[in-house]
Amino acid sequence: MRELLKHPVMPGLLISALGDGMSLVAVAWLAVRIAPPGQAGLWTGLAVAAYALPASIGAVVLSRFVRGLRAARLVAADATLRAVALGAVAALAVTGSLHPVLYVVLLAVSSLLHAWGSAGAYTLVAELLPDEQRVAGNALLSTFTQASIVIGPAIAGALTGLAGPGWVIGADAASFAALAVAAWSVSARRVAPPAEPASGAWQTVRERPRLLGLLVVTMVFFFLYGPVEVALPVHVAEDLNGSAGLLGLYWTVFGAGATVGALGAGRLSRFPPTFVVVAIIVGWGAALMPLGLTDAVWPGMVGLAVGGLIYGPFTAISTALFQRGTPPASISRVLAARAALTVPATSLGTLLGGPLVAVLGGRTTLLLSGLVTVGLGVAVGAAVRGRFRSRHGGIPQVRLAGLNASGELKEGA
């Protein structure tokens, strides 16, 4: 872990995570502010989706141009594009000349390389740490993200109230500029090209059925989360007559819980990872219930805090399974391919959230998302339990570290 902590890119990743934590409030709130009357849900859904969905397009269309880049260069290219596009959004918003359509287009441009940037960051973990330390390394990156949700939304809520959301997005652009400088400086000192993968990313995943199954379940889980990013700001603004500060507080308590959960991810490696994933899905769905059942502020905040605690370890554990089950030369490609499917899953759910919120309202949409997510977790758990019983007459004690060379879980490990 010491080598990872000393890497020059780590401070830049922390700073950019803080910027994105601030944009969690600002992107949605700016959409609410500039949307035509009666269209807040629609444009909020489009804006939040545009901030993530085109990453899947970039993962496929731009693959031939970036797939040979080292991990640090992938991070640098993504950070540079984000800084430029978000800087343009900030300048237009501050001057009062930002149209909703142009806003969505610029957000879409900013996200084109984000699947590769994320893959680059987690590839660094795989390059620098031995297998048994990768969950902890992944958890460190996840903690950056989750901790930024504790601090970022609170700062964004206050700054939005004082100066407007455009300035917050400008701060996000500056944070990515700092990451770009750090990442380009590292890549300039390292010129050895990576080994060429023996097979493509999709083939690698298809050859490993358990990873393919985890990928499909993750996609559905993230899809069901998507409407929350639209429903929560609309619920705060319209149902509660709240402010950007209150929305920031909601995301802050979620981030606090998620930070604690991410830090504890390593402790869960002693349990069967399949059932850890199922427990996280069911627990997150249940945590949304207070938001959907009452307009009272405190039950919803407690629910989001508990939900963050439950969700926090998910990224570290699921990413470690992919890192361990993938040949080293293919890791960046496979992680980018994974992001190319999971990111749009969330974004498609966000796009669906716009019409759902328009028809059902923010509170009911939150309740529906929670109920269906619980149903997903129960269904997956029942299927896995039935498969293990039919094959082995019981549930094997599978540990996260128990993976063979092809990425499949070893029974009894």
C-alpha cells in the first residue's frame, strides 16, 4: 500500500474526487435552474445522464486510440477532457448564456473518456499492489470518492447559495486540471509500452462465467439506482421546498456512511463474495424506503447514511474480482469494458427517472426504486442459493481471495 500512497497521481485523484462530489449537487441543481417551467425532471435526468452515459460510447468508439496507453496516460487524457468541457460549462453558466441543450452536450463531451480514466486508476492498483492487497487498494480509491461526497456536497450547497452552481462546476473543472497535470507528468517519465493483450476485453469476460454474471447483476443494480439521482433533487426542491444546501446535506450523510463502508471493505473478504454482493443490493434497496414513505427529513437522512454504509464496499469487492480474474495485460481493457456497461446502466436508469418523476413525483419514484432493488437482491440470492445447493448440497465457504487463474471462485478456499 505504501507504493500506491506515494504515487504522484494519488493527490490528483483525491482532488478531482472532491470536485466531482461538489458536482453531485451542482450538475442537477444547475439543470433545475435553467430548465423551462414544468420541465425540471426531464432536464435534470438528461444532465445527470449526460455527465456519465457517453463514457460507454467512448469506451467502444475511442478504444483503438487509447487502449494501448499506460494507466497514468488514461487518467491524464480523461482529466484533460473533463477540465476543458466543464470549464466551458462554468463560463457559460456564470455569464448567464447557458442553454439547456448546450449544457447537456458539454456534459456529454466531458464524460467521453471517463470509462478509460476510471480503468486507468484501478489498473494502477493492479500494477502497484500484490493480489492480496488489491481490495484494500481499491477501497482507498473508493474512499476518495465516498469521502468527497461527505465534503463536496456540503461545500457545493454553501457555494451554490452564495455564487450559483456555475462556480461549483468551475471548481470541478479546476480539480480535473490538477489531476491532468499530475498524471501527464508521471506518464512523461515512463515510456515503456505495456504488453499487448492476448485477447479482447469482451472475449476475456465471456470466457469467465462468474465475472459475466457479476457484470450483469451490477448493471441491473446500477440501473435501478439511476432514478434516485433525479428523484432526490426533485423531491428536495418540490416536495420538501428545500434548498441546494439541504440536497447537499442528504448526499453528505450518504457519503459519510459510504466512506466508513469502503474503509471496511477488506474485512468482508472473509465472507463469500456472492452473498456479500446480494446483501449489499438488498440493504441499499431497504435503505431507500424511509425517503419513499415519508416527507420527514430525518428518517430519509438516516436511511441514506445506512444505505451508504451498506453500499460502500461494493466497488472495491467487485473490482477486485475483475482484477484477479483478468490477465495483467488486459486489465485496463476489461475494466474499461466493464465501465462501458455499468456506467450506461446507471445513466439509462437516470433517463428513465425523468419521466418517472414527472408522472409519479420524486418521493414515489424513490420508493419504487427501493422496492424493485430489494426484489432484485432477493431473486439473485435465491438463484445463487439454489444453484449451490443443487451442485454441492449446501453453500460452500468461498472467500474473496479464493480465485483460480481463470478468475473463477475456488470452492472451500
